[in-house]
Amino acid sequence: MSRRGRKSKLQKILITGSAGFIGFHLARHLLAAGHRVHGFDGMTPYYDVRLKEKRHALLRAMPGFTATEAVLEDMATLEKITRDFAPDAIIHLAAQAGVRYSLSHPRSYVETNFTGSFNVLEVARQARVKHLMMASTSSVYGANPEMPFVETDRADHPLTVYAATKKAVEALAHSYAHLWGLPVTLFRFFTVYGAWGRPDLAYFKFTEAILRGQPIDVYNHGELWRDFTAVEDLVEGVSRLLPLAPPLPADRGTQVEGDSLSPVAPWRIVNIGNSDKVHLMDFIRTLEGLLGRKAICNFLPMQPGDVPATWADCALLQRLTGFRPGTDLASGLKPFVDWYRDYYRS
């Protein structure tokens, strides 16, 4: 049954990828709520490590935060930290991100996203955590033409190595949930944006180029639609799911409509998106308005592995938690623009 409105008890939470864009925001949100958080991050140089270091510095200034700098492939360190910290829950966000980067560096996705996630599953099993939450992606829907995307849709045709590794982790997590009764929630993100974002993301690149008077690359000649999700909404959704560990099949009452619970395991998938698809050119116009400058658009063909549209059905999230993301684009982008101008003095 839905447990909307249920408040999370204070917990010890291990967050992988705590120096990343989403991990930073989530850790800060949970710390402000009174939870203890231990961050685990490899500080890899996929983008400017100084940005990651500054995020961690802000978290270290908050009561209840500690951190370890190590990669997920370092199983000995991950095991030691899990034993010493004894988390009630693990939120696994660390990954090799970037759809396009996976075209030229596929091995790093297998090593980090799959092997690293396997290690997280192992320590979660050993620690018998109450809830393991794992980041997936809207990219797993791949070639699925039906929209909005629903968690119970088949997602058997990923279009990139990045998406394939995330889909493989979803399947591996199901086997752990089934074999060892490990409660697992996987959440599929949809085009997250916000302050302290990743420099490789389109909205970040667009802002940088527009302020410098340089052209921006607009793929598929602008005919793209995305379900843009403010990071604050994403964090709220994840935090509300935290106390809602999927129950074992024997412990279930009446399920909520459209639940993605496995029939044989305490395992669930939940979309977290804005439940609306926005045309890319409308996104660019909104950014232009906030920056007070026009973009110079370099229109290009579709990129390999890209999809024309993403669009989340978030009815399950709302039924489970009572929350549905709904931040409009201008309201969501303004904090990013303000942060960018301050951080880069632009």
C-alpha cells in the first residue's frame, strides 16, 4: 500500500558519488534533515576535479558528514568503509556518466558502472542494509517508441554502452534482491539540471558558449524533446523513497496501481522526471531569456545513440510518496544561471 507522507527516521546513509552533481545535492538535503552521511567518491578526472573538491568541501562543513576518496573498483576500501560506518541504507549514484563519451570509451563504463555496481551490491548484501537505492537512467528505454515511458515498459533495446551497463545493473540487482532478500529501488533519472552541475551537460555548455558569444551545437537540427528535471525535484523524490524499501513478496498487502514490484523479489523501479517533454529550442530560448543574450546555433544531424525524445510517466512516484516533480523550466534554470555567474564571475 502507499505510504505517502511517511517521514524518514534518521539514518546513517552511505552515498557513492557524493562529490558528483546529484550526489552533492542529495547529501546536502539529507544532512539538513539530520541524517548522517558518509560519502564515497573516486574524484575521477572525467571533468574538472576542482568542482568536485569544492562540492565535498561544502559538505564537510556540515555536521554529520564524513567522506572517503576511493574508486568503486577498490573493493577492500569499500568493504572497510561499509563495515566501519555500518550504514542503514546505501544510495549508489557513482557511475561513469555521459552518453556520448561511451561511444569512445566503452571499457570505462563496464569497469565502473557494472563492476563498481557489483561491488556495491556485495557490500550491501554483507551489511544487510535496510534499503539499497541505485541510480539508473531514462536511457535504458532506448528504442522504445511508446511515451510517456512507464516503469513496466519493456526496455530491451538500449542504444549506447552507457544505457546497456545501467540496464545490466538493474538485472543484476534483481538477482541480489531475489537470492538474498536485499531491498532494492532503482530510480531512472530524466535529464537533470541545476546549480553545481556537470560541465559536460548540454545546458552547462550552452550557458558557457552563449556568455562567450560562441556558437552552440544543436543536434537533430533542434528537433529534440527532453523531460528536463530540476535537481531539487530529483532529490526530493529520492529522499521520499528512502523509507519505502520494497517489501518481500510474503509481506505485501494491496499494491498501488501500476507498481513495478518484482513478483519474486523486494525490487522496484521508479521514474523521476518532470512528466513533460520540452522542445530543445524552447529550452534554449528560456536560457537566452535568463542570460539576456541570444544563442548562435550550429545546427547538426542527430548524434549516434541519441533519441529524439524522452518523457517520464511519474504516476508511480506520486502514488508511493505523494510527490510529483513539477518545477517549470524558468524557475529551475534561474538558480543554475545565478550560480554559474557567481562561480565563474561571468
